[in-house]
Amino acid sequence: MKRDLICSLVLLVIAAGYYFFTSSIGTSALSDEVGAAGLPTVYSIGLAGVALVLGLQALLRWLIIGSQAKTSTESPDFLRMFLRAGGVLAIGIVYLLIVNIVGYVIALLLVLMAMLFYLGEGVGRQTILAAFIGAGFFWVLFDRLLGIPTPGIGSF
């Protein structure tokens, strides 16, 4: 509980600092109604929300379970965690290398399947369906709704 509360407070401080610096971004006559500070402001509010949820979760856990719960004395295997993060990074790098060759939807489909397999999901209809739905969702979101052009097949 103590670690989660400390992390929550640190995240709140970072979010407040980020919001402070975001609010000093000037406006321009050329900017749209959202402006240059729009997305960073959303990020700072989102980070503050995550921090508050983390802190609330820790407090609720303490109230429900109580302080008599045993704390883990095992130290995490940092090498294993580092290698696992490296695998995720490698999947992201492969995505960047293939997206202009095979296109956005196919590359995203392959990356989502690779991530699901890497994180321990077995080969099955649910995994394949989740990858197809995820790729379709992100294509509709970025290409159709937001109007952000996505790479097609062979678009170098």
C-alpha cells in the first residue's frame, strides 16, 4: 500500500508540473479551437486521473484487506522484467519496419497477434478475433474518424 500511495503522489506531482508547463504554451492566430496546448492538457489530466485511481485503489485495498496483510519479501527479477520489456520493444520495432511494406492494417494485425502471443495468450479463435477487431478499430479511428492517412501496402 505504501508504495502505491507514494507512486500516486509522485504521479500527481508530475501531472501538476506537466499541467503548469502546458498552461504556459502560447496561443497563435493560426491555431484551431483546441490549440497547441490541447493534447498536452489532456495528457496531464489523464495522468492525474491514473494517479488518483492508483491512490484510491491502494486505500480501498488497505480498508478491505487491512494492514495485517503480509507484504511480499521477494525481490522482483529485474533481468526478467527487462528482457520482457525488450521483447515488447522488439515487436514495436518490427512494426515500424514493416508498416510501409505491408500497410497499416496488416502490420497492426500482425503486431496485435504477436503481442497477444508474447503475453501468453494461446493460438485460438479468440486471439485472432481480438487482433482483427483491434486492427479494424484503430483503422476506423485513425483513418476514417480522425482523417489521419495510414500507410497502404507498399507505400514507401
